[in-house]
Amino acid sequence: MKLERILQNQGFGSRRQCRQLVELGKVRIDGHIIDEPDADIPTTGLVFEVEGETWTYREKTYVALHKPAGFECSHEPKHHRSVYSLLPHPLVTRNVQSVGRLDVDTTGLLLFSDDGAFIHTLSSPKKHVPKVYRARLAEAGNEALLHSLLSGVSLLDEPRPVQALTARLLDEYTLEMSLDLGKYHVVKRMIAAAGNHVEHLHRHGFGGLALGEAPLASLAEGEWLYLEAADLQQLHPSA
Ligand code: URA
């Protein structure tokens, strides 16, 4: 593929900007400056440098972010910074989108990709990909709370009761529950409908991935990493 096209589809700007980067000697492959934008470069296993930073060619890109509180899942945030400001600029330019959204005050695992089919698969309620949430409760949790969540609670605007797949107390005030649907404020609304209140919400896991466990074992708040093919398999077999 022509070098200028590689740079363009990897998110380094318009065709003109990418030609310019190359012509100004800012792109290296195997340590050598390549200053010919039309150079034909094989993309398989390609590692390249742009302005001293190393990148791996990725046809599609998959990213996990440990979202901190105080960031909106929007490209045009209204009151806070955007989660996209936590990702490197070329990823944003190549138009990665979050897989669903987390509330501004929710922390935890948020996935991004520029692969529409992947986003669709993971978001589709038909695929039943569980998401695991940990909620700090205002009132101590009890069996009645777990029972309500597991048997289903009625939410305004939802035609049928909404059920947790699993629910357990990690300690008196910490509830862990999993769900295979994503609806606006769903966990907070379910817990409120069950008679308690969420003081803080954290998404611990998504499919087969969980914060604190490989490959996300050391992903600190505000940090992101690329998900590789094996990680996607772990996330969900059809991801
Ligand atoms: N449910 C919520 O209430 N908030 C989130 O951010 C995610 C799920």
C-alpha cells in the first residue's frame, strides 16, 4: 500500500497532511527515513515511526480504556472532558467509537473500536455479552435487594421487568451485578427500583475481560491499551 495511504487510514490526517509528513522526513520504517509518499509498503506486520513515535499497522483497531470519573462518552462533551481526549490523536482521527457508554461519574472498563461489526456484536442484546458492575450502595445491601434484582425490577419506559444475570454482595455496601443489556442509567435505575441508591458505579468487566486480570491486570485509571486477537477471543468468541 502507498505510504501516504497507510498514514491516512491509520489516522495521521488528510492525504495532503500525510504526504507532507513523509516529504518532511518525519516517517521512518526499520530506522530509515522514507520520504517518498508513493512508496509501496507491505502492511503485514508493519511497524513505523511518525515523528519519533512507534506505531503498528492495524487494519481495524480495538482498545480498552480504564475510564476515570469526570469524563463524558461523547465527541462533543457538554460539561466535562471527553473520554476521547484520553486516547492518542490518530485513534480519534480514525474514528474509533465507544462500545456503549458509561455515565460521566461511572469509572471502569470502556471499549472502543473503528470496526462497526465488532461494536454491533458487543452491543446487541441478542449476543448476551455480560457486563459486570460494582456499585457502592447508600444503604447496606441484603437478600431482598439481591432477590429483586435477580427476579426483575420494573423501570419506567421499559415494557418488561429488567433482570440481573447475577447479583451478590462483595461486602455490606458493595454489590456486584452483571447484565447483558445496556440502557440509559440502567444499573442506577435498577438499584433505585429495588429500594437502594448507588453512590458510586464501576464497570469491572465486559464479556471475558475484567480490570485487574490479564490482559488488563495493570491498566490504571486513565490508561488504555490495544486489544490483540487473543484478547478479543477472551472478550467474546464472536468478537
Ligand atoms: N448503568 C448505569 O446506571 N450507569 C452506567 O454508567 C452504566 C450502566
